[in-house]
Amino acid sequence: MKAFKRNLSPVREAGAPADEKSRYFYCVFAYDSDLTKENWIKKEYLRLVEVSKEIGIEYNLIDRIYVANRGIINPVSKNGVIEDDDGIGLMNFYMNILNFLLRENARRNPAPIIDYGGKLTQGWIKLNE
């Protein structure tokens, strides 16, 4: 995939400066996990690493993994947050996405509205009661 017909930037780690390339924020959102809750976050991370090796990709290509009622994993920094009753994991997931969008929006050229404006109104179906 080439955003704006250019190659994508790799994940930046430890505050590395941005380059001129665009990048996508890859997230996995799951409603559940088949792993037990005990030490879930570590087991889920290790599963990601193992499966990534099996299929020959870098595990840190995924920016965040959020599993409802379990928590969030950041594979790039190799850490995570266990969900609590206040939704700390979900809040982190939302804020991570929002921060990425705000940061990337400031770096990118404006999208030509003429290319999208009319398309955004097409296909909507009125739902009456």
C-alpha cells in the first residue's frame, strides 16, 4: 500500500524523528481471547511473537492490540495495560489512535476535497422506524 503514492514509513521507536513518509496505524480489536485471564497480557504478547515468526513477519508491524475486558498491548514497546473497571485499557487504545491521527494529520498534505466530497454522501440509506 502506498499512501499518497509514496512508500510508507516504518514504525518509529523511542521518540525517533518522523520522516517525510506517511504511515498507517495498525490495530487489532478483539472482543475476546481464547487465553485464560491469568497472566493474559504476557501470553497474548508471546503468541503474537510466535505466530509472527511462523508466518515470517515482524511482530512490531502491529501498533496496538486491544482485547475487550482484558487490556491493550503495545508490541513495539513490548508493554501493555491490564483492563480495569474504569476502562483504562480502552481509554489508552482510544488515546493512542487519537494521538496518531492528530500527529499524522499535521504532517500530511490536505486531502483534495473534490476527490472525496461527493463520494462521502453516496451509498447512505435512510433508516426509518
